Amino acid sequence: MLKKPLFLAALLFPPAAFSDDVKPPVFIDVKDKGKFDLLFDRAKSTATGAAVGGLIGAGVEAAVRSGNDEEKLEQLRPFLSVETCETELLSAFEEKLSGRGYTVENEAPSKSNALTVELEIKECGFKVVNSQTLAMAAFINFETRSDDTALLSLNDETFHFYGKERYQFAELVDMEGDINSAHKKVFQKAGVRLANKIIYR
């Protein structure tokens, strides 16, 4: 039987009240969702760029490369499940934090102990990572900012994530709907890594 003082304390102060592990709410402010892109010509080696640039100008060359990449992306677009890159990242981010007892807010919280992170996705999609073989990989690059003293490790930080699998462009086209699993793993990995920076801050 509980002694009277302990019994009264148990009634007045449930176990949660004694916990020092109350997690602050988290809000991620997405400044740029990141347009899903394909970097093929733009990512290849520019070993011949100087010669071409001297003839038609660097600006025209960049426009040609960009146009070629857009044509390739159009071949993949019917199979892509996303147009921007934040959804899968944020889903994995929230799932990881929720599993550790955090609440991820959809709007800027009013609580003074809330942790706020700004997210700006710079590039994402598929990119040539080997200029010799023209092998491509799923990737995402983003930057974070935070004024919270508890999140100094996320203030003005840049993150780069690349998938381990390599693909030729023709292979990506042949994958059709399965192409989404290729980039999904990379975007989710990025979300988990971002969550871990908060959990283990």
C-alpha cells in the first residue's frame, strides 16, 4: 500500500508531470519546395565548353543545355508522381520526429519553446554523376536556417544527398512508374537526416 504522502503525490502529479523529456513542438517553414528536375547536359563535363562558348556565347550554350534537359524530363514526366520535392522529405521528417515524441506543427506555433527551421530545396530530381559513363542518380540538395539557439547546427547549413543506384537515361524511361521508388528513397533519407539533426541536437 502507498504511504499517504506518496499516494497524494501520485494523484496530484501524474508520472508525465515529473518527466524532463517533454519534447518541444517543431515547425518547418518551407521557403522553396524544389522543382523536380533532370540535369543531363547541364551536369556533363564542360571540357568542350570553352570552344563552343566562343562561337555561340555562354548564355546561348546554357539555354541549349537547359532545353535539352527539359526535353528529356518531358519523357519522364508522365510517370513521375511529384512535381516538387518537399512532400516525401517532409513525410519522412514528420514520421521520424513523431516516433520520438515530437509534434510537427503545420503552422508557426505560438509556444515560446517551439523549434523552427527554414527549408529551401535548391535542386532535386535526377542528375548525371559520371561524365564518362553518363550514369545518373537521384539527388536532392537543400539549405536550412534557424535562429533557435538549440538548433545552431541547422543554421546556414547545406545538405547533399545522392542515391547509391546508378541509371542510364534510357533505363529511367523504361522504368515507367517504378521510377518513383528511385527518387523516393533519396528524398526520404534526406527527411530522416534532417529529423535526426533535431533529435540529436
